[in-house]
Amino acid sequence: MSRGPRRGTMPSGVPGAGMRVIETTARRVARLRFSPDGGVLTVLSSQPVDIGARNPVPGFTAAVRIDLATGAELRQTLFGPSQLADVSPRGTYVAHVPFQRVGGEVVVALMNLVSGSVVVAGTPPEPVRFPMPRPPLDLAYLPDGQTLAVAAGGITQINLTNRTRRDQIRYPAEGLCPSPDGHYVVAGHNYLRARVWELWRPPAHARSRRTADVPGETHWRDAGDLPVSATRMAASADGRFAAVRADGIHVGRFDAREKVERVLPAGESPCAALAFSPDGRVLATADGDGRVAFWDPATGELVRAFEWGIGPVWSVAFAPDGLTCAAGGDDGRLIVWDVDG
């Protein structure tokens, strides 16, 4: 189900150069994704969901696409409620895992956010769904936009082009973090060391020794462990990783993964989200106290801090050109500002 364009509000007199407040129809702004040209921002909305448990649990219920030039909502697409969701790199699809089982199975389903419709295929058309071997704990689009990684006991790969599923990675991942360049995926765990997987494609003329391997498809190569246990992580284009731990944010490099370079101090409220700038020179963190901080990951220095009085901040993201940043809180409220403003 979807709703058509709605005008967002951008109050005048908001302090801060190049800063806007955009009110949306989302509930909690749980995740953010800029389009490749930076003109559209997609919001994943979450809210408490009653699934028959003792207490309501957080669930994803909608995606909202916003035209940043005008602040207008292009479309709100309702789905789920779902335990997991991720937006494709172009901001045009959402992959999600509904709480409700289909035919007794846990599935990954797809929604088209441009049309607001369920993705279908076949004759007659049927919704595209991918049954999972176990209930997933996380899922993430890889940067190619054609592959989904799903943490479901091991790591399952879903090829969205030919709609095939491969269950070849046995690491018990609880969180997934692809690097922006598509070279690595970090598989996190609360108690085990995070594992790095290097992604590679064999030459088109290569012949695999295993019939399960198809030349040209993405292969995963175990590249060793990171010196941290964590499920909330970020990776930069210049080879750094950041992992949220109780004692702070651990920052290191993939090419020197035997040690952590530095630990950024933990705030009074836990870090709710983190993101590297496209050039990797800034690490943004957001917390439940309503603060967004910019850190220099190379030195550990706090560069800038922002507080807008909007309550907890649950998400943060940079535009692809690195010139704009966005953060989201409760009641569908977005802050969008110029990084150098």
C-alpha cells in the first residue's frame, strides 16, 4: 500500500547555516538512504508492533521517499510489519522480513518504492519471496544492488537478478556490514570476533572445480577476524571499520586488523547509529541523547557536535558527495544540513 506526494514542512528560523527540519509521515526514523545523486532521501520507519508477545516489539512498517530540493514526500509505501528491512543502494527497493510467516516459512520479500507495489514475477504474477533456512537476524544489500546478504544461522546470499539463493557461509553472523566499495562484508557477533569476508569475482573464462560455483558470480573469501565483537558496525571507502562496544567505538583498518587503532569515548547514552563520510575522513555517530558527533577516525579527535533538541537520534547518513548529512529521530522528524555549514 502506498500514498502519493505529501508536502513536508521546513520551518523558517531554524538555527544553523544550511540546516532544515523536515517533518515526515514516518514514525521513528530508523534508517536513512540517499539516492546516488543525493536528491532523494529514503526513510525506513519503525514503531512498536504487537506480535502476540508479552510486550510490543520494534518493527519496520513503512518507507518514505523525500525530495530534498522541496522537502516533499514523493511516496509513502507501507509494508510488514517486519523484523528486518534494508533499502537498496539506489533507494528504489526495500527488502524486508515480515513477522508473519508465509506457508509456515520465514521469508525475505521485496517492495518497489517508486511504484509502492509488491515485487512480482512469473505467469501469473506472484510475489517474489525467498524462504530462509532459519529466522534471520540481519540483512543487507551489497553495493551492487543485485545481491542480498542475510544472516540466518550462516550467511545466505540472494541473487536478485536470477532469484537464486546460496547458503555457503557457516559463520553464525548476527550483524552484517558491507563496505561501500563492495570489497568486504563484515559479519558481526555479540560474543565472537567479527569476521571479514573479501568479495571477488572469478574471470568470465574461469572454470570452477565445484559445480555450485558459477563463473562471474560474487564469491566470498574468508579474510580473517577483527579484534572486536560487535553487531553494530560501519565501514569506510578508505579501508577503516568502526564497531560499537559498551566501552566506546572501536576504530581500526582492514589491512591491519590484528589490532584496534583507537577507541572513541562512549557517551552517557549508547550509540544508536554511525556512518562514515564517502571519503572516510569523518565518522558520524548518533545517540539517544539527541546528539550527532563528527569524529576524525585517523586521530580520534571530536571535530564537531550537533544538538537540536529533537529528542533521541536513531539514524545518520551522508549524501554520496559528502556535502550533506541527515539524521532522524522520533515522530518522523529529519534534520538535513550542509556538512561545512
